[in-house]
Amino acid sequence: MVRFGVIGAGRIGKVHAATIAANPKAKLAYVADAFKASAEALAAQTGAEVADAEDVIKSSGVDAILIATPTPSHAALIEAAARAGKAILCEKPVSLSVERINACLDVVEKNRSTLMIGFNRRFDPNFASVEGRLRRGDIGEIEIVTITSRDPAPPPADYVKSSGGLFRDMMIHDFDMARFLMGEEFVVVNALGSSLVDKAIGAEGDVDTAAVQMQTASGRIAVITNSRRATYGYDQRIEVHGAAGMLAARNIHATSVELSNANGVSGDPVQYFFLERYAQAYANEINAFIDAIDSGTRSPKPGGFDGLQAQKLAEAATVSWRTGKPVEID
Amino acid sequence: MVRFGVIGAGRIGKVHAATIAANPKAKLAYVADAFKASAEALAAQTGAEVADAEDVIKSSGVDAILIATPTPSHAALIEAAARAGKAILCEKPVSLSVERINACLDVVEKNRSTLMIGFNRRFDPNFASVEGRLRRGDIGEIEIVTITSRDPAPPPADYVKSSGGLFRDMMIHDFDMARFLMGEEFVVVNALGSSLVDKAIGAEGDVDTAAVQMQTASGRIAVITNSRRATYGYDQRIEVHGAAGMLAARNIHATSVELSNANGVSGDPVQYFFLERYAQAYANEINAFIDAIDSGTRSPKPGGFDGLQAQKLAEAATVSWRTGKPVEID
Amino acid sequence: MVRFGVIGAGRIGKVHAATIAANPKAKLAYVADAFKASAEALAAQTGAEVADAEDVIKSSGVDAILIATPTPSHAALIEAAARAGKAILCEKPVSLSVERINACLDVVEKNRSTLMIGFNRRFDPNFASVEGRLRRGDIGEIEIVTITSRDPAPPPADYVKSSGGLFRDMMIHDFDMARFLMGEEFVVVNALGSSLVDKAIGAEGDVDTAAVQMQTASGRIAVITNSRRATYGYDQRIEVHGAAGMLAARNIHATSVELSNANGVSGDPVQYFFLERYAQAYANEINAFIDAIDSGTRSPKPGGFDGLQAQKLAEAATVSWRTGKPVEID
Amino acid sequence: MVRFGVIGAGRIGKVHAATIAANPKAKLAYVADAFKASAEALAAQTGAEVADAEDVIKSSGVDAILIATPTPSHAALIEAAARAGKAILCEKPVSLSVERINACLDVVEKNRSTLMIGFNRRFDPNFASVEGRLRRGDIGEIEIVTITSRDPAPPPADYVKSSGGLFRDMMIHDFDMARFLMGEEFVVVNALGSSLVDKAIGAEGDVDTAAVQMQTASGRIAVITNSRRATYGYDQRIEVHGAAGMLAARNIHATSVELSNANGVSGDPVQYFFLERYAQAYANEINAFIDAIDSGTRSPKPGGFDGLQAQKLAEAATVSWRTGKPVEID
């Protein structure tokens, strides 16, 4: 039985709390949130108790801390939980600063804590199936990984001020996915970006349309394209080309219904809302963490190192886009 | 708030109980089952109390009775619940006998009870979308309804002894779907059947492979094919042809992943297990019932009449197959 | 080298003449047509000579006669060509009368002539692939054959007066396809029909919407649906269900282009015109006949017997529709 | 009537000659080839005469010269034909040297000749449909063009010595397609490449796996991936993302047949051979040239400038790959 303290009762905290509550191997013991009303609402719904984050972390009735607070608080909460001897599942990213991540991971390391980072897409059944088949050798040696990732609609332009920009807040998922699929680190990053969707995003010094190509030491290639807009829904596709074939995960549509008439054949748009598109991924992620803790596994994946590496690629892409030059990763 | 008594704590009773428990407008008050251990296990999981079916039906703490027991008990339980003034959701069929259904519906009628029949497929998001678009006129006047329905694997041959046979236990879902989509009653039924999957089923006097064609008074046509076996999963498709086009609901596959190699392009089999394939349909069905009761609707669909009509078509098909002649429906 | 006389220089005669002209194993020697201008135009285009049908049939410079005239002349032309010792490829049907076909086939038999009937769809690469894989055992023993066949738009109502009606002029292709795929004769035919597309067709005593189900002696089932209208193009699909799986041939679309936008995902309509949809089939058919004659094969398929059997099924379906009763085939 | 002299009777010359011979607005007058036997065979088949290239170019019986010889002879033949006042259709590329192309285009310009370059893929019905719909505004302003292009199998390693390498002999088609679809010139090119398919290709100083990303002055992005190997056939896809949606052209498969069984659903591989995949494109290309000349159009597209620009991008990509740096295009 894994007893959880959830810190952060916002949109994603609620989703995770429901999964924890439904898992017979877990118990949702405490909920904390800076807005007490949010914590109370979630606690009432799930039968948990409300407490301050600090107390939750220190509580002897808690084995694992789930951190679903805003990004700036992640690193400190991880450190506190690590020092308190708790297993930790933290939403991505650990921090927008690679240095801060390094410092935080040092604390985790020293306390021999278990840390998992919430790159939920690794747990999507479609992408997980691709990864499993790559490891099984279904298409032989990997040659090219292609990731297409487009949000249905852009965020408010001022969001990018605090988010760190497209490469850090959006493409970071794709950097993690590229590493997950490729199974080899990237050594060079080339980025192009533009503000084609919303000029106000460009005015804030960010891009809303971007392409990145990366290469590993052995010459394998990854190509990622991002856009802050896709009128047809939340476009989330991967394609991996190997010596013996291609594996691809297609988009998920609202229904399987097709209309054929004089205009042609038409189907539903792609699922629009990320909580719907990745509902199963979020649940699988939490359940995988619970299984890992419950079975005594020390290093559930993706871990702190994965958080660090994705952040390094996001940094490198940002620099590459700004300078117009490739950036090497050490 | 709709307070439920669930009678029958088997496979499907459990699925429904979980939906009731998760719906904020409903409360799972009591669980009853002939095997007390089953009732107790489900009650423990959901916070309900265990009671005898009789007591549940009479309890003043219950507004609605969900009947998920074996078929032979359905009609009597419906009558008891109707007399006790409860709203009723009963798994299909009401009875294998049209006469018994008529008698039961009389009791429901006299007690002005609310009765919904569990034809879950009407609530599948794909099929419901097709029906909604038909009613909206997306393809104009309906001409042909085609339903393909194949189970992944045959039941034990002795199951068909008690089930009433393929037309009554399996195709009945398709008869209801044909009526649901067509929106007009059928006046003639033509059935063909064979035992091609398992000779033992034929030896029991039933078929495992069947085709039915039906016609309405205005000349519209429905075609249904059934098989007890589909190696590629639980094949569940509909196609409706109208004056202005065609609407089709395709199968649902395990993942969206495709492998391309020298053998071609291949995707996952169709979802295999009916509880997985229709998970959303089962939940939507219960929630629709709760909404209907909660809002005071007297006649949620599908109702007793729908149960009766589907059973009449199943009877007619059985007779048509046995006699080799079309059967007219009054 | 097979020297051809083509009788009938209409739409389909021209298509076949072009294939003959392009085949290095064949020579288009003569063209005949009741409208001399048509024959002359086709002859000029292909380098053939114009002659009367009678003379073409008797010419020592001709090895094979291709009959592409209106239906009523088919049987007599086949008989004349058979008596002249020519190989014959005749467009379907031999005759609308089963008796007339029998008489004609007697003459063919007595003269030991080679006769192939132009059921072009057997030569469609998609359907031929399905048939080849069925014979190879890709899905084991066949259980159900389903054929969907819908014309893009209805013919003028008075066409059905001379055509023999939907079952004889349209569904006859599907009867042949059902036999081709099934590999076993049908023993019972059940037909339903309606006039839903054009009331004028109904007024002429025919149907424009129909469903037929047939069964073989071993219990296998075929289901055919026809409509004179499909707004989305020329709908031509087959699906075969066997003990070990399902083989299906999908429709052919104008291009592979898909548009995704807020309305969903949409592709091109199905190919609309039968000469485009079956262009490859028509060519493959002629080339198969040429190969058969060139290599001395006496019985290219489909032969006279196939023409007879399809006509018998069309007759039976017409009777079944009119009487509302199943018709047995001897 | 456009009278043609075809220079080069190899594989592609034969394909084009057949199209010319079948076009009623054109006449195949002369065929020339360094191997006289090849010219004679093609002439015999098509009714043309054989002559030396020089004489064909000067002949007063020729209006248009089709150049289908090896690349090194292209520029000189174009110049000779331009000086002789003929319209010219030349297979790509004009030359592997940008300087040589410039010199050649000067001669074309001075002689006011009509020159079309054989970028056949612009005439593929699928890609042409995408381009037409982009120009019509179906997806609004273009944001990202993605081109996936993979040959079924690698050439012999020593082929790349004379071909100029992957970027010049293979990706040049994609550079032209990117310009065709984008409708705006690219100003920067970033290339990555590896030898993952055949180490011998790497040993020759070339790559067999490559990714290029390019940007226009207005910030639009194109991404191209190439591989010399695709086990599943000749992978030829484009995807264009715009403000109002996405247009995509999918691969073309051998048949529309699908097999469903316990292993899942599988379809045919993608068409393997480029002459099959682009058969319609080759014919449409020649017919478009004939229409242009026949109707007196002076500048059929793609013209010499298009040949030049594609070559510049191929050069830039080669340099970018070698130096590991982006290359700007003037």
C-alpha cells in the first residue's frame, strides 16, 4: 500500500488524485494546495485530509509525494521530499534552469530518493507500444525518429514570458519522447522557429512554429515539428524509421464514424483536449509509479536524469534558434 | 440524487455499480445477489449495503432498481420493482418469451413505472453519433442499414440450450440497433443460418453463422450478419446508406500503431473483449438512466416496448431460419 | 498472334479495341458496327479494317471475335462465331433468357468453341487479389461473402424496361462475383427490393434498392446489397469472412489527399465512372483472353457456364422479390 | 501538332516516347541514342525515324526536343536545341554545377527558347491536387511543409560517385517539391546526414540517410527526410500545415485489399517501383508540355529557373552537411 500526499490540487493534481484513489495498491492520504479551498474540494471528493505542503512532506503517514504545483516550486519541493525520505513523482519540468536541476538531483542522489518525472506521453498506450516494439527489434536499427506535435490553439501571449518559451514548455515533451524512442543521447541540436500563428508571441521574444533536427553520436536523426495551432485538434504523432521498416502512431479521433457524400469521405477531428487525449497516459503513469514504489523498485522511469537531459535539449534548441547555429550537447 | 439497489453482482453488475458509485447524482445504496459473497465483495468496494433482493426492492431508501441477474429472473423482478414504485433499468432481454414480456409490460404499464432496457450499444459514442446524424438528416432518407456483428469466439455449445440461440441471445442486439437506426418498424424478416464455426452448436439445434434481411412498410431494408467467431477481435460495425450519402462506424482497434515492412502495412487487431469495447457505452447507459430519473423523465429510451419489439424480431428470425420462409411481423 | 474481329464499336468496344491494339500478341484486324460511322472511326484510330459483322465472323483472317453489341444480339452472334470456328469473348449477358442461353451454349459445345464471358470485375486487381488469397487459404474455409455494389446515379427509368431490371442488369455482376469468390454454387436465393431512389423506376415494375441473401449446399452464405445511387461515387466493395480471418477490398478514391481542419478529416470521393474504376480490369480481361487463346487454352474463365449460372441467380432473385418467397436453384 | 525528337532511348526515354505517341496533338518524329540499337528498337515500336542527336536537333521536321540522356550531356544539348529554335523538355538536372546551369540558361534566354525541366513529381495527381488546393487557399497561409521521401533500396555505392550524392541526385526532387508547394524561396538550409543503410556509401563520401530543414524570408519552414531504403516500398508523402488546416498526400498501395486476422489488420506494401508509382505523373508531365507548346505558351513550368533553384538548394545542403553549419541562399 502506497500512501500519497498530493501537493497541488489544480487541474492535473485532480486527475492524478482520482487515479490514486482508484488504485487498490494506493491510498490518497493528504492533499495540499496554496489555495486551501482547492485542497478542501479535492479532499472532500476523495476522502483525503487537507494539510500544509510542509506537513504533508514530513508526515509519517505518507510514503510518496506527488508534486503538481507550478514549475517554480518543483525543485524545492523535490528536495524537501527527498530529505524527508519520500518517493517523489514530480510534474515536468524540475526547473527551467539546468543548473537548478543539477543541484536538485544532487539532493535526490545524496538522500538516495526515488524520483520519477511526469513525462506522461511515455505512458500513452500508442507511444508505449511503439517504444516496446522498437526495443523488441520490430524494425531493426533505428535510423530516423519523426515527431509531430501541435497544440489545438495558442496560449495567451504573456504565458510565454513565464513558461520559458516553446522549446522549454512545449517541445520539451518531444525532446523526452525522442530520447525515449531513440535510446541514444543526441549530440547536436539545430532549431528553426517563427512567429506565424500569433505575432504577439513573437513580440514577447518567442516562436509559435518550430522545427528541430538532432543527431546522435552514431548518426541517427530525430526531427521534431511544433506549432501552437492545429485547427483539426491536438496533433500528436510519431513515426520511427528503421533498417527493417517503419512504426507509426497515428492520431486519435473523437469517433470512428465516417460520412461519405458528394464532398468525399470525412471523419471526426482529432481529439482536441490534452486531458482527453492523454487520459489513459496519465492514469498509466500514476499506476506505473505506484507499482514501482509498491514493489520496491528504486528507479522508475523517466527519472531525474531524463528530466535533466530533456531540459538540456530545450536549452540547446533555444540557443540554436536565437543564434541560427547548431548547438552541441556535451 | 438517485438511490440505487443493484440486484445481481456478477460481471456486468459490477461494471454498472462502479458507474453508479462515480456519478455525483446517484448513490449505490444496496447490493443483492443470490451468492451472498458476491454481493458482499461488491458492497465492500462501493460502500453499499448488502440485502436480499426482495428487501432492496421494497426499501424506502431506494429509488431505482438495476437488474443484472440471469435472464429467467428478469420479468418477475421487473414486476416486483414496478409494484414497489421503483424506476427500473433491466439488462436485456426481459424474457425469451414474447408472451411473458407482454405480461410484464402490462404490470409496468399499470403501475406507471419507468422501465429502461439495457441495450448498451445504443450508448456507444460511435453508434450514438451515427444515430444522431441520421436524425439530423446528414444523409437524407434512409435506404439500407447494414450491421456486421461478430463475436471473437464461440460460447460453449451447451450455452445455446439456455440462451435461446443465436437470434435471441446475440442478434437481438442487432435487431435493436436496426430499429434504433432505422426509426421505422420492420414488417418482414428473412433469416439464413448455418453451423460453420462449431458443429456442436449445430448439434444443439442452433446456428453460429447467420444473415437476416428485413424490410419496413415503406420499403427500407436492413441487413444483419452474425458469426460466433472473428479471429481479429470483436467485430462491431454499422453502415447506413441514405439518399444523400453513407454513414459508417468502423471498428475500434487496440492502438493506433502501424507497422510498415516488406509484408505490407499492419495495425492492431480490433478490441477483443466486449467489456472493453463497450466500456464507454455501459457508462453512458447508466448515466443516461440516472439523468432521466433525476430529471423526472418518465420514459427513458430504450424502454419496454423496445425490448418487446427486438424480441419479436428474434422470434421471427428463429422461425424464418427453421422454416426457410419469410416471417411477417404484425 | 491472335487476330481479332471486334463487333460493336460503342463505348466498351472502343476500350477493348485499344487494349487489343496495344497487346503485342494480338492484332485488331476488323471492326464492325451497325452504325458504319462508329466502325470507321474506331478502325481509323486503330489501323483496323471495317467490315460487316457477318463477314468479320467468316473471315479467315480472324481468330477471335469480341462481341460488344447490345444484349439482344449476343446469342446469335456467339452461335455464328462458334459455327465459324472462332474463339469468342462476349460481353455479359449472353441473353436475358436462361432458355436462350442454354440453346446458345449447346451450339458452342457442339462446335467445341472457346467462349469467355465479359464479367470484367473478376479481373479487377483488388478483387482478383482477394480471390487468389481465398484459394490460397489465407482465411481458411469461407463462411460469409458480402458484396456492396452501388451505382453513382440511376439510369433513366425507361432503361429498366429493356434491361430486364436491377437483378438482371446490375446485380448479375455481383452474382458472378459471389460465385467467383465462394467457389461453390448457391442453392437458395432470397431477395428484397424497393423503389426508394426514383419512383419512376418502381412505376416501370422494377426496384432501385435491393438486398439478396443466398446459401450454398454446405451452408455458406452470401449477402449482396445494390442501389442505383451513391452520392459519393461508384461503391464497389467485397468482404469475405472465413474461419481464419477476413479479406476485404476497399473502394478506390480519386487521390490519396486528405484535408484536416475544424470540420474533421476528409478525403476524395470514390472514383465515379465505371470505365475509370474498372480500367485496369477491362484491360486485364482482354489480355487474359488473348493469353488463353494464344497459348491454346480451351476454357478461359469465366466461360459460358458462368454466364448461365449468374443469369439463373438473377432470374431466381427476380422471382423471389416478386413473390416474397425464397427460390431454390436446381 | 507538336513534332518531337527524343534524344535518349533508355528507360525513361521509352516511357516518354510512348506518351508522345499516344497524344493526338503530338508526333514522335525522330529518336536518337548513343547506342544505335536502342534508338532503333524504340523507333520500330513507335513508328519514328532514327537519326543522330545533332541532326534531330537541326531537323526542320522537329518542333520540340525531349532530352533523356545521362546528366553530363544535358546542358550542351539544351544549348544546341535552344540555338536551333526548338522547344525543350529536359530531364532533371540541367547540370550538377550551378555555374554550368547559369551559363546554359543564358543561352536559353538569349535564344528566347522554351525550356521545361522534368521534375515529374509536380505532375503526380496527388501532389498536384495538394498544390492546387494550397493555391486555392484551402488551408490558408502555409506554415510548415513536410516531405518524406525514401527509396525502396539503395543504389550501388559507386553510383554516388557520379551522381553528386544524395542531396543532388535524390533530395533534389524534394527541394523542387518544397519550392513548388511553398510558393516562396528558401533563404537558409540546414542539413544532417549519415551513412546508416550502406557503409560503402559512407566510404564514398556520401550519406544514405538525411534530414534538411529550410526557412523562407517570411519564416515559413520546410522539413525533408530522405533515406535510400524503405523495406515497405517507395515512400513518397507530403504534408502541409497552414493557418486553417493540414493537407496531406498519403502513399499509394498495390491494392486496396486488407486482411484481418489474429495478427491484426494488414494491407499491401506501398508501390515499389518509381515508374509504376509515377506512371501518371510522367504522362501528365509530357502532356502538359505538349499542351504548352501546342497552345504557344512560352514558359511551361517547371522551367530553367526552377532547375537552377533546386540545384542551389542541393548545393547548399551538401555544404551544410559537410560543414555542420547552416548555409544561406542569396
